[in-house]
Amino acid sequence: MKKALQRAVALNSEARAFSNGGEKIRPLRVAILAYAYGLELHGIGKYSWHLAHELSKLGVHVDVFTTNLHLKTIGVPLFYVKNAFLNLKKYDIVHSDGAGGIFLYHPRMIETYHHDYRQPSDVNSLVLYGIEALQCRRIKHIIVPSFATKNSLLNHGFKEEKITVIHHGIDHETFKHCEASGRIIRKKYGLKRLFTVISVGRLVKHKRHIDIIEALSKIPETAFILVGAGPEEERIVAMAKEKNVKLWHFKNISEELLAGLYNAADVYVHASVLEGFGLTVIEAMACALPVICYDAGDFKNIVPGAGIVLEPRNVEAMMHAIEFLKHKNDERKAFSHTALKKSKEFTWKKTAEEHLKVYKKVLAYKINENVSFISTSESS
């Protein structure tokens, strides 16, 4: 029996099944619906990519259904419609990253709900929230990346037993402290004598990059590395020029260069007022950067000891926090040490293992008792 189990594990990636003593043993089959998928994308794209790959390492057969249209406004609704025609009956679990499964039915469908999308001034966000809320009410289980997102759902009538919090991980092979790469970047881009702030994220209104520029405009001898692209790009670049903020703007870069930019900076500032998890904050911490951020997502539980958490939209407090870390080297080093230590708690392997537990919980509802599912974690 042990050899048969080992053989099943070895064949999981090909999704082949065999019988042993009348009992069917095969890998768990999961379909992931991901409108954003890839390392070159924002946090949601990284999440779906790493989840699929780590689940595969655990012996799960994973198929990802995605589209190349996710960066265009029309791409998301087209993705929803396209998925309606998928035949997903062979899968034990259908995992919708967002509302990708709104127009299809599967008895064991779950969703990752990243954050409360509602922004009163943004019609698109209100529509998206309505779609996601509708899907969340008809599926088996909801995975959220933070307790803040869970509380948002509880406040809108969702049952606690239907929600599981699973934090994202990061790639520690890529995002790690490396003084040498930092020195190379600082020399290459002329940052040697400047106190350097970095911020990473889509250039959209709720990320509040304008707050960082406003704060830095009042602090001399500082540089601002901004990584990201989006509809607010022109406004942000123009504001930096108007306020005489030294701006180094990067977009569509590799993760290797991003890691180098983290290591070249002195502090990571995150001004977003709407977050599910905030993956870039953990990436920065893994590169030993102290963090200054607004109180969003679960930052008030993650960042203390590794940086400073501020009241949202308080630009003056942000300015004072940056100045404090600029002039207090010992405190900056202490935050840096704690940031590096805390970041090690977040791995994609751990994230995938927690997802697998949720899948098995949902499968408890399955009527067919003659199929056993195995994963590499169970066979060891």
C-alpha cells in the first residue's frame, strides 16, 4: 500500500489515477479562475501564480484558466463571460480568484475575496463589489487574505464559518536582504547621497502616492523610487515635478530589479487606504526595509516593531515619520532587523498548505465516498 501511495504522488502532476484494492486513489483536481496571473503583474497576479505552483508541489493537479485581457477595462467582464462556457465538471474544486465564476455553477466552488472594493466616488468599484458579493453568497467557502477583509464581510451579513483568513506569502529566494545589490543600484541611479524612499503599487487613486510626494516635498535631500503604472501616472509625475521631488519612476520591471530597488532604499512607504493584504509591504520587509504605512488591511497587526503605522490620509504624520527614520539611524536599524525577522513568517508554501485544508473541508460535502485524495504532505 505504501508503494502504491508513493507511485500516486509521483504521478500527480500528470493527473493519472489508479486503483488499489477497489479504492480509487488520484490527485485532487483544482481549477483556478484567475483574471490576473503572472509574476510581472500586481499582487493578485502574483498570488494566483504562486498558489498554482505551490499546490502542484503538494501533489494537487492544477489547471489555471486566465486571459490576456485583464489589463484592459473590458477584459474583466469578458473573462467572466468566457468562463461561463467552461466545462469544469471533472474538477473537485473550482477556485475563483475574484468573481471569475459569477456566470457558472459548480457545487464546490470557492472564492478568494481580496478586499472590499467599494469606493463611493468610483462607480466601477461599486459594480465590482456587487458582482463579488453576489458570487460570495452562493459559493461554498470564501478565502480572504486579512482579518480586516473578513470583518468587512461579517459586517455585511456573511457567516463566520464560511470565511477563512489565509495570508499571502512571498518568494524569499528573490526578495531578500542584499547590501551589495543595493549599492550597485544606488551607484547606477545616482542615489548615493540621498535618503531614499520607495513605494510599489498600481498608480490608482486609493494607493495615495500623492500623499508621499506631498510629504517628501517638505524634506530636503530625499529621493523617491516609485514602481508601478496606472491611470494616475501622469498626475503623479507632474506633481513630483511641480513639488521638486526627485523621482525615479520604474514600470514593467523584473522581480530581480524590484528586489534590487528595495535593497537600494532606506525606507518603504505605503500610502494605500484600501488593502486586502499588501504584498509589497512584506516584500520590502524581507529586504530589511523599515515600513511606514497607513492603517489598512492587517498592517496594524503585521508592521508594529518593523515600522510605523499611521492614521490614513495624515500627510503631516507621514512627513514626520520619514524625517524621524531619516535622522534616527539606531531606530531605523532596529525596525530593519524586526522587519526581516517578521517577513519569514510569510511563505507561499504555507499559504498553499492552508488552501489545501480549505479544499478538503469543502470536499467533506461530497457524496462519493469511494475516492481518496492524496497530497505529498500526507504521504510523507
